[in-house]
Amino acid sequence: MDNVAMLDAHGPEARPVLVVEDDPLLRFMLCDLLRAEGLVVVEAANAEEALGVIAAGLDVEVVFTDVQMPGPFDGLELSRRLQASHPDIAVIVTSGHLDGSLVAVGIPFLPKPYVPTKAVGLILSVLERRRAHGG
Amino acid sequence: MGAETPVDDARPCILLLDGDVLSRHALAEYLRGCGYRVVEVTTSEELFAVLDHGTPMIDTILFDLDAPGSVNGFALRAMVRDAYPGIDLIAAGSTEKAAKEAANLCEEGPELTRPYDPQLVIARIRRMQARRDDEDG
């Protein structure tokens, strides 16, 4: 495997999970657990970084995003923009300040604080559902 | 954040500070491919949050001298040396230097099976940055 293939890691079928979280320790713990599950993970510290990742052409399959983060727009705006521009990307929202009303509009929601393993389970279940439906 | 602490892991751990998400991701994946555990941080504040937390234990810090945050790269180096004298510090002032330093780490890394070419990492970062900048522009 050459360097570039190594950076694309895990083969061409593996689309990354993008985790958007401004708490570096929570981000690390969650991403570490996701990598232990064999997933390719990209880390962003805010919504602006996340859009930069998408704009750079990384073929992201799922975005797991916090809502309240520093930067020009929040995780909800990120999810709105992604639904408009990349409807093939699944978005999961987490927050300590929202209720589960997002579920009513079809966006999986995980309330904060959460145990990282619970977030991993939710992300894996979304991936499994997508793959079961050929997504 | 949740009450859990990072999972136990025997791999040497690198704390990577870079304010550019694409450079950081490429360098982090490169280092992970060499067998390291990598904690990614985007600012000096995030870097000290990880160090002050105490876990995961950090062996080496690879940092961009121009990374965002209230502490500049030179002050950051002095502060870390003072407060965490057991941690190796590697400063990089450019993507090229960071990739070369990552390659040096890979040569000492736990899972090196072949030499890595940092130029390929740099080329990938440049391509991703150009695509992102085109979309932004």
C-alpha cells in the first residue's frame, strides 16, 4: 500500500465518519472508539472545519455533530447545509440544549452528556441501516 | 463530556497540534499507519486541556508553530518544557516540515514495515486544500 492509499486507509469502500466536536477529549475518546471498530474517522473541531473537509472532497458517509461550538455557525446550521448540498450524507446531532424534536424531522439525536460507547452504538446503527438499504 | 476516560492503550501517543483540518487529518492518519496513537488538537487551548487532563499519557507533541490559540508556538514550547519535562517536543513551521518530522517519527515507530515518503503526504494535503479553496472561492 503506498502512502496515499494508506491515507485513504481501509480500502475504497470505507467512507469516513466525520465527528464534529469542540471538546478535544470527548472528540478523542469517541474517535478512538470508532477507530477501534474499524471505521475511518475524520475529526473536526467546529462546523466550519467540517464543511472544509466536505469541500476538500472526502467522501464522508456520516456526520456526527455537536450543536454549540465556536465559529460562524453551529451544528444545526451545518446539518441544514449538508442536507441541502449532500443529501447522501447521514447526519446525527448531539446537544445538551435540544430535546429530541429533531427525531421528528428524521435526524437522529443523542442528548448530552452521553457515554461515548452509546454514541458509537448509534453511529454504527445508522451505518448498518444505510448499508442494509444500499446507501 | 462523558464520565469515561480514554481506553487503555499501550501504543506510544502523539499529541498533534495543527490548525488546518486537512493537514492535521493527513498527518494523523500517516502517524496512525506507523502504529502511533494520535490525539488531534486544533488550538493551544485544546493542547493544554489534553495535557492537563493527564490521560491519555502523551509521549511526543508535534506542533505547528503558527497554530491558532492564545499561546504562540514559542511560548507554548517553553510552557510545555516547564510543566511537562518528560514530553518530547517537535516544532514544525510548515506542512513540509511537519510531514518530514512525521516521517522521522515513523522511522522510529512501532510498526514501520517500509520507508514512507513525506512528499506524498504533502502532495495529498495540497490537493485537498486546493479543492477546498476552490469551493470556498
